[in-house]
Amino acid sequence: MYTLENEALQVSLLDPVADRERLGTRYCTGGYILQVTDHEQGDLLSGPTYPDSFNPFDGQGLPEAFNLSPLRQATATDNLALLVGIGVCDLKQNRVETWCAWQVEQGVDAIHFQTVHTFRGFEVELERTVRLTGRTLCSKTRVKSLAGWLPIRWFPHPFFPQPATDELCKLNVPVSFPENPGYTMAANGYICRKGWPWQEGYFQPLDHLATTPLIVVQKHPKLGLVVATCSYVPAFFPIWGNANTFSWEPFLEITLATGQEKTWWIDYDF
């Protein structure tokens, strides 16, 4: 486990090698934020099975994922594909065959992860930097295609504990969604849960026409509010929650040609 800490918060990140039993084929293995702990309030993040158990698919904390855009040749006859941030995986068996190797540099207030993937004509450089400044935690990503067309379908999957009231989050972009069993929109602009307490999970894509980078105001049972500021305009944008946690997943979707790169980040203000 890697740790960042200051007078306000402690941030725990998974070690891509030492903590491999907690990793799988879903979330990026470098810069995986497992928990943020307030020195006075305790743990601030949750997960679908937290605190009872942990499994690599459900995850916990502030994981991020590239797994929905596997890289493989159209003529491939096997089930192998490159999952950015993870390695070469057998998609049919849902198994990592070759883990990517990260170079890790830890500073006083930041940890930097870097890797290069090479697989059947694809060559991808990936950098992840997690920085703690006061009560702001920044998760920054840079991806560059060194060879081949690189389709990216990336999303963060932050897991917050369910708040004390039904108000969940409010966005800086107008959103709507059809009638559904899990969520409703309040007159004050907050997306709210309904039918609480829940016995199952509820997934709901949001309809939006966002033209500016996303800001999310998230209700929190210990802090009152957590604010997340994204550097990008979301594409596909679902929300999900169960009895233990609530999450939003604003996707970034781009394609890079050889030599092109893209950098983006999320600031979480606790």
C-alpha cells in the first residue's frame, strides 16, 4: 500500500504488485485510491460491499477504468486483448495473463505511476499522478498512443457512503432521466434516491447536453458535501447505487492517432 498524508487527510493507494490480490480486469492498477481517511471523521469512502467484504470487480474508494475499450486486432483468433492500465487479459476467462509493469515515484504530496504497454501493434504510454494538497485530492491521467489508433472509453467510479437523507448529488449541467424505481429529481436540482432503504442496486443513465466540464456536488454523511471538479465534458453518464454506496460515472470517450496524447483530471475536495 502507498500512502499520502497531511494534517487533514490520509490517502491509501493500492500497490500494483504487493496488493495484486485486490486487483483484476476492471480497474486501472496504477493510482488506485482505495480509501481517504479524515483524521477526525474517519474513513470517507465506501464500496458496493464495504465494510463487510472486498472483491476486485466491485472495488472500493475512487477506482478508474479503461476496461470497456479493450485493444485487439480484428483478425485475432484468441481471446487476448490489452486492457490499458491492467495488462494483457483473456477476455473470455476474465483473467489477467500479463500484468503491466509500473514505474512508481513517491514524493511528499504526490505519487506518480508510469507504464508502457506493447501488444500486437499497439503501443500505449500511460501516466497516473495522485496529489494531495490540503483537503483537495487530484487524480490526473495522461495517455499517449505511441503506435496504432487508440480508442479510449474511460470512466471514474467513485464510491461514496449513502448520505443520511435522500438527496444524493447535484450537477452543474442540466440532466434528466425517465421514470425509474431508484431515482427522482428534486425541485432544488438534487438527484434523490427513492424507495429507501434499498434491497438491490439501481443503475440509471442520465440524459444530458453538457458543453462544459463537469462539477458534482455530492452529499456525504460525515462531511456534509464533497465537491468533484472534472477537467472534461462527459459523454455517456450513468449513476449507480446500492444499500452501501452511491456512485456516478462520467465517461470520457476519445480516439488518439499515433503520436497524439490526452490529459485529464478530477479534483475531489473533501
